[in-house]
Amino acid sequence: MWQSAETTTSGSSQSGTWVAMPDTVTGMQGCTAVVTGAGQGLGRADARRLARDGFHVVCLDLDGDAARSTADEVGGTAHQCDVTDRDAVHAVAELVPECHALVNNAGIWRFHSILDMTPDDARAVHEVNVLGIIWCAQAFVPKLRAAGGGSIVNMSSGAAWTHSPGLGLYPATKSAVESLTKTMALELGPDNIRANAIGPGLIVSDGTAGSYEGDRAAQRAKGVPMKRLGTPDDIADVVAFLCGDDSRYVSGQVIYVDGGITAGAAAR
């Protein structure tokens, strides 16, 4: 439970400020986290990690069966949801009694050059990666406010920094995610709602496994300063940090979880 510093009996704070505190000393029991794109890959790893911390996890995914599979695994609940459909997102939010953490993980990409981009490609990527975050925030922020505050974690990408060619509108949408995150932090901070973004690097997951087949994995790992590719658990651990009380004064930040790729070029 997220509490006002003026009413809590544990911890310390100046009167009139807000702190976020779990209702037990063992984790986030009694708190609810909503994860979009929870049916596979990073979203499923996020759900597992948050459940391990004590959250009740509400799993949202365009694929309802995949959402239910994750929910069954973590003891949560599931809803089929298209994050690009604002009315549908609000309808799902009405079915969720409370929310203490919102993880906007759902995202898509299309492989093509800027010149080869079609209107359908551009529209699809923009609607999921940018508008989907906005619709989810509009639907669930009232519940975060009602809980006394909480955390929003938006999924960006290292591509927002590397501007990788051949990914069409994807890098631009992830740059937009980072800008939206900072705006959310400024607008929602007075409500004790924190907003941060995570930028995954080269992560091997359900959705990206095809890019690392054969010797491609070893080749791509050579370009990472830490000389290895990432896993969904590498991301989920940071999601858990940002959703939990240990990050209670962290807001408006973008954390790249990429083994050092976005630190700059290595010595040649």
C-alpha cells in the first residue's frame, strides 16, 4: 500500500511530503502492477519478477491466450487488450480495482528504411509505441492517484540513442517515449507518481530470437562492451527496482540496460 508520509507510522519524512511504502516489510504484498504486452518476452519476464516481489500482476496483451498463460504462471489476472484502442483500455481499467505500478511494455517494430516506410507501417508502430502509452496512462493514473501514488515504467530502447538504420519509425517512437516519460514525471510528481523509462539493448527474447540465430549471437555480442547479449531477466530486475520502494525518489530518468552500448564507441 502506498501511503502519505503524514499518515504512515513507519519510516520518516517531513510533513507534507509523500513517500511510497509497501504494506509489509517483505515486499510489495497488497500492491497491484499492470503490465502490457505481458504474454511473452520482456513482458512475461516483468510479470514473473514483479510477482516474486509480492505484486498481484494484471497481465494485458493483444493475445488473450498468451496473457492468460502468463497470469496462470504468476498467480495474476489477465485481460485481452489492444493498447491502441483507447476505449478498450479504459474498459479494462474499469475491471482493475486498484493499481500501484504501470509497466508500459507493449511495443512493435517494422524492418525497413525510412524511404520504404508505408503509411500502415508508420501508423501501426506509432499507435502501439506512443499512443498506447498515453491511453494506458490516461486509464490507470486515476487509480495510481487513488492509491496515494505509485510508479510508471515505460519501455524505450537503446535504438532511441543509437538511431539504428533499417528500423523505420521505431527509433523515433522510442525517443518519443523518453520525452513522454519526462513530461509524465513533471506532471504527475505532485501526485507522488514517479515515471521512468528503460532502454533495453541487445536482448534475446521471444520477439528477437530470429535476429540471433546461428553465429549472429556471438557476432553481435562482440559489439557490446560487456561482451554478452542481454536476457529478459536483465530488464525485469530493473523494472522491479523502478516499481518498488527502493526507487522512491527516482523519477524522470531513462535507464539503459544494454551492457554499455549507449556509453559511446569503444577504443579502436
